[in-house]
Amino acid sequence: MPAISFGGIASGLDTNAIISALLKLEKQPILKFEAEKKEVDFKLDLIGNFESFLDKLRDKAKDLSTESDFKSYAVKLSEEGYAGISVTGAPAVGGHTIKVNALATADRWSFGGAATITDPAADLLAANGTIAFTYGTTNYSVAIDAAASSLNEIAAAINTTAGDDVTASVVNVGTAGTPEYKLVVTGNDTGGDNELTFTGLPAELGVGTELTDAANASITVDGLTVQRSTNEFSDVIEGLTIDAQSADPTKTISFAVEIDAAGIKEKLKGFVTAWNDVMEFVNDQNTYDPEADTPALFGETLLLTVRSEVRNAVFGLSAAEQSALINNPTGYDTLSMIGIKSNPDGSLEIDDKVLDKKLADDPDLFADLFVDTDGFDNGGATDQNSSAYYTDTTADKGLMEKLWRAIDKLKDSKTTTTGVLPGLFKARKETLNDQKERLDDQIERLSEQVDALETQLVLKFSKLEELMGSLNAQQAQMALMFGN
């Protein structure tokens, strides 16, 4: 900006106001481009919001595309407290019996010294010594310095050398007035393979006492007795994990695996909400109101393409599917048949009565509509630019598989003979960002022109002031000469 500043003292003109007015006119195109840039930024924000809605729908669809994720199960126990049973997959529905014979235990030893130890900070060894033991199949040798051989220091030395496998601690088994300290060494893992065997000890530690023996957990499920090194049994019944909690070999309890209809319905509600968020966004942006501002993405091809593709993935029917639907109009072949109807605006709505009955009548057929039960097979198609690449040739419905793959098809970049073709969202964002760069270039160019014009105007008006000042001085001098 020019450094010259003046106010028309000689000419009587408000030159600053004149220059500001001229520059304001010159800046009009800049303001127009800046407004256009704001509109582009607003579109980018809206497209980002829309993409987040679509991503949520894609995630919901993928979560419902496999049987283990789609189905929800409930486990009912005849009696609590003996075993906890959690669903970790897709278990078969039915009843079972279980008996907890024994819990897994870790090996634990205590050492009270050759004489009662009343001070855990007092050195015990008369000479340097070694504590040698085997944990499972690993041998350890812990060197003990006589000058640092208190019970506390011995425990610390064991933990330093073998802390990954065992934990040594000092415990007062007496009272505060009559203390009696012992060294306790415990294996960190349960199970019969994790025995502790002491092979060398300083005499001052005395003879060790095994407090608990390392042993496996044992349960009997449906008459089959199995053992594990921990209290967790994750591979006895497919889709279930059993956690042994309390042992009683004489106690047999029963449990049943049931379909959790409420859990499945809750997942479907989440899907419907995600779907409706996408449709509502598209509808809002494509609704024209002559009395309101036109939506920023009105007529946007990206939105209309997404709506078309996701609807086709869920509602599109092949000729074979249409024929099957005609022959069995009350089955499980479409969303509307199982209680999820499509409204005129594209949103989905759950009919609780129909859905609850369909789910209760045949949970497997109900799930088959959503789940890809036989896996995805595109028939060997390798061209990412072809629809066949994203099309499952197998017979199952798998609507959720079709949906999330359709969304990926829209978003994924694809390799072509001429390079990488960006996905739909990335391509649109790149176009808008290119537009922003062009606007920035135009704004910068025009701003430079405005700065140059301001410099010219300041210089011109400055010269005018100088001229007017000179003329005024001459006029004053002439007036003095002629006595006026």
C-alpha cells in the first residue's frame, strides 16, 4: 500500500474519500470471487458431511454382512456362580449341561527361614548364595550377595531375574506385635505345565512349603470332560467362551443358547437410522423452495448417483429373484416382506409387528436376507472398472454385502490403462479444490491491480495538491503586490 497520505488541503477536495470510492469500485470483482470461494468451501463441507453419513451406512452394512455379527444370542443359565458363558461367534441354538470339576491354579511356595524371620530387612546369609529353580521348562539361577540378603532383597532379586515367570513377595504371617515373615514365590501362569521346582537354596531360607500345586482347570460339558491351563475354555462349544468360576464336581447346571431377537432388532434399527441419514441429506439438498435459498448441492450429480446406487444394491432384483418373489410373496426375499418398508422419500421404516413375527418364525431365513452365507464370489472378474468385479455370483441374498460393496465401488479409486481414476467423492473434491485455486489466482491478480491503481491515484492527487498549492501561493503574492 502507498505510504503517502493527504487530505486535499490545497485543493479543498476530500482526496482520500475519492481514492477510496474509486478503489471500492475496482474491488467489486474481488468480492465476487471471494463470495464464490466461500460457496465452494461450503460445498466441500457439505460433501464431507455427506461422505461421513455414507461411511456410517457402509460400516453398519458391513457389520450386518456376516452371520456372527448379524445374529445376537442370549445364554440362559439354570444357576449362576459356577460358570460364565459369553457369546464370541455364531453358536448353534440349543441346550447344554456343564460341571466345573476344578479351577486352574498356579504353583506357590513359601519359605520361612531356618529360624523365624522377624525383620525382613535384616541380612540372612552368612556367605554368598544362589537360589536355583525351574519354572515349567525354564531354568533360573538367582545370585544372592550376603551383604544384600534380607528377605526383601531376596524377593527383589528373584523378580529382577525371573519376573516374567514368577512373582516373589514378602508376607507377614504373624501379627504386628509378633511378626513372622516368609518369602512367597508364585508362578505367574496357571496350569499343570507351569510347575515350580526348586533345585538349590541357601540353608538360611529353610525348607520350602508348597502352598498350592499348579493344576489345570477341568469342566465337563455335555458329558465330555476337558482340561485347559486357565479357567477360560474358548474352543469347547463353537461360538461360546466358558469361564470357570467355582468348582463343585457334584454340581451339574444347564444352559441354553437362544436367538436374541431384541439384539438383532437393535442392530437393524441402527442400520435404518444410518440409511435414513443418507436419504434425508439427499432429499434436503434436492428440495426446491421458491421462498428460500436454493440448497448448495441442489442437482449435485454425486448425491443423485449415490442414492441410485445404494437403492439398487438393496432393492434391485434379478430376473430369477423377481420370479421367486412371484412364486413366494410371503417369504423372506425383500426388506418389505420382513417388516422394513420403503417410504416414498426413500427412507426406511420398521413395522415392529411384522418384523418381530418374521424373526420369531424363522431366524435363519431372516438372517439369510442380510448375510452373505456362502461367501463373496465375483466369478473371477479382475477389472475394477466393471460392475462384475463388485457382483456376487452366488445364490444367497446377502443384501448387506451388496450394499457395502456398492458403496466401496463408489468411493474406491480404480486403476486404468491411463493411470488411477479417483473415486466419486475424491474426484468431486478435486474439481472443487481446482476451482478454489483458480479463484485464488484471480483474486491475487486483481488485488495486485488494485494496489497498483491505488499507487497511481495517490501520486496523481499528490501532484494535483502540489500544483494547487503553488497556484494558491502565487495568487496570495499577487494580492499583496496589488494591495488586495
